[in-house]
Amino acid sequence: MIPNFMKKKLQFILYIKLIFFFILVTNPQKLFADEIFQKGREIFLEQGTCASCHSLSDAVSQANIGPNLDEIRPDLNRIVLAVTNGIGVMPAFEGMLSTEEINAVSHYVYKATE
């Protein structure tokens, strides 16, 4: 049999966990960020053809034409600029991808290499 003070402590812990779970599930920024991450991953693998040149462990890509993104871990602004304007042999994707798509793939690469 569980003593009364232990029951209250267990109930309190359960309530705290439920509150944190509720906050996590109902946090629209977190949900929105995950949607952007997934959209960016799709673009990286398909539409943007990024995986054909760049290695990125989250995308399970092992190309070696462009830099290994896991190694250089670029910041978000650097990624946006490179995808938008191109850099070196990498073409500019402005006009091929929308601003929203460029931001999504940039967000994905940034978060995947954190």
C-alpha cells in the first residue's frame, strides 16, 4: 500500500508532466518549425537537388562535389545567401525556388547541422 503523502507526490508529478506535455503539443511555433524542417528536408532531397552535391547525415547524402555540411556547419545567413545567389560552382536557386522554399531548405540545413 502506498502512503498518502507518496500518492500526493506522485499525483503532483503526473500533473506537472501533463502540463509540460500540453505545452509541448500546443506550442504552435514548435509545430510550425517542424513543418518547415520537413519541407526543407524534402527540398534538399528532391526539388533543390542539394543532396547530389552535399553530404549531410540527416539526409543520408554522401556526395562530395560541394562541401560536407556536417563538417562546416554553416550559419543560417550563410546558407540563405549561398542558396539564393550561388557560390563557387553552386548555382543560384533564386528563381528556381521560391523565397519560402529557400528559407525552408536553409532552416533545414541549419537545424540538421547544429
